[in-house]
Amino acid sequence: MVGGVIVSHGQLGKELIATAEMIVGKIPNITSVSIDVTSDVETSREQIRQAIKSVNNGAGVVIFTDMFGGTPSNISLSFLDEANIEVITGVNLAMLLQLSTSGKAEPFQQIVQSLKQRGQENIHIASEFLKQRGKK
């Protein structure tokens, strides 16, 4: 099963995992790393490395970050050269729910694409969405 590491500002990753697990139960292949203004870059990089190691069972690891261009993303990008590691920015709850149900037989890059797609599909402006459905 593909592993997931959420690297985020503050406790966002930890709270996203707790919320996802409230919905689907324990997700064994996911963990988080928190970055704050006092975090040293090399210490953070080592925490991410250890988190990857803890969820990597050989199927690949997706590093989710909260926003492109932020410190969590910038540090995470240094892991892209490693085999079967990808970084997806803009993590949301829908992505984590998708990860929890990803098939073991799916190719890694297909899973990565489905996670991105699921995240994007769950971003809406409510008034536009409701107008399209004839609700407003």
C-alpha cells in the first residue's frame, strides 16, 4: 500500500489525519511532520526522511504539503529524486480518504494522479456548484 506523509505548517497534518481516521478508521500507512518558524531545515529534512521510512513498504510514498512554495513544500521537494516518492501540494481531506482506499495493485503514478484528481474534484465555490445543479 502506498504510504503518505503530510508535511505542513503547524499541526495541520496531524489534525487532517485525525479527521480522516474519524471517518474511515485507522489509516496505518500515513503520518505527519509539523514545521513551524522555529524548525531548523536540516532537522525538518531528517524528520521527513524518518517519516518516509516509517510508511514506506515498497509501494511508494506520497508527500502531501499544505501549499506550494511554503517551507514544508520546499523541504519536501528535496526527496523527489528518490525512487517512488512524489510531492503533492494543497493537501485536503478528500485526498487522504482516497489514499486510505487506494488499491494495492495500482501503479504508483496512477495512484498519485488519482489523489491529485480527487483533491481537485472536491474544491468548489458553493454558490456556483448549487447554481449548476439548479438549486439556487
